[in-house]
Amino acid sequence: MFNLSIVIPCKNDPLIKRLLNCLSNQTFKDFEVIVVDSSDRQIIKPHEFPLNLKVVRADCWIGTARNIGVKHASGEIIAFLDADTIVPNDFAEKIIEIFNSHSSLVGLAVPIYPTKTNPFIDLIYRVQRFLIKFSFRYRRPRISGACCIYRKSIFKSRKFIDVVGDDIVFSSDIPKFGKVSYSDKLKAFEEPRRWDKGLKILKSFLYYIPSYIFLLLIMLNIHHLIIKG
């Protein structure tokens, strides 16, 4: 039994090895890692990493992958990371400290930075961090699924769904279960490959449009019509 479970959805992403190596170097060791792997080939082997690591094979979208990870998790606290992220060595330690210090805390948003930068990429990530902070003013937080932490108890009533912006849909209703916070004590770093150049940038804007539309609906408090509809 672990206090902390880290769930990582993965589909054909070799960068997951970088993340697993990063987690192997955590100062706090009493946690488990659950990779929900939808890849069409074997990317990782659990024995290659000095972790309490479980790989669950499942051909599914990312929302369902996160739900499957929760089912296999034994921790009271569940952190979700995307395969292309990395975190500081005290990441797990600080999660435990924060949740142990705030018994009413059920969700935690984390600022996300790019692993490499230029003026355009830096601007994109600054805007994204601002929007996350701004969403907390409306008690409808926009918590990025690239790195987010929740108490497992809320999954008795809530699940991720397979839509673009599933992380926003999920996080928007969490305040009804308890306190949800944004913490600068933690941070994660994401590979900014969606914002490299050319068509990738255009595709990324098109990909995120539904997400930001949903954020607007959350602010107007009419997003429940979509979820129920």
C-alpha cells in the first residue's frame, strides 16, 4: 500500500523513459508508478527501472487510460503525468507534504513550463499558466492533465471522459468535493513539441480551441449542459 500513486497514460511515446528515469531519482521513494500503455509496441519493461512500476496494457483514449490507472492505484493521492513531462527530484516529497498539511485538499494544479524555450514558446506557456490561475477565480479550475494531483476518494463520483479537454471537464466540478488549489511549490516541465514551428503550431491552436471554448462555458457556468447533453 502506497500513499502516492503516479499514473502515466502512454501511446507510442519514447519520452516516457526519460520520465521514468526522472521518477527513479525522487528523494521520496514510497510511491508506485502505473503506466497505462496503449502503444502498438512494447516501449518499456518494468525491470529496467528501480521503481514500484506496473504497466497496464489498454487500447483506449487518454481519459479512459487515466480511469484505468485509478482502478489499479493503491495510493490515497493520485498524480497524473503525461509521458513527455519531467519533474524535479523532490516532486513526490512535496506532494505528500502539501496533502498531509491540508486535509480538505482534494485537487492540486501545478504550473507547467517548457523543457526548452524560445520567445514564442515562452509566451505560450506564460499564457497557459495565467489561464489556469485565472480559472480559480470562478471556482471552476482549469487543471492541466499534463500534471495534476487529486485525492482518490473523488473518483467514486467522478471519472475522466474521452473528449478533447477531458482534464478541464473533470477539474471544473471538483471544488464541490473540497478545496482545490494552485501551488507554485511544485512544478512540471513539458516537451513543447506542439509549438515547434510551422504547421505544428497551427494544428496545436486548432487542437486547443475546444478546450478554451469549454473554459469560457465554465466561466459562464453553462458547461453542465454539454456534459449532460
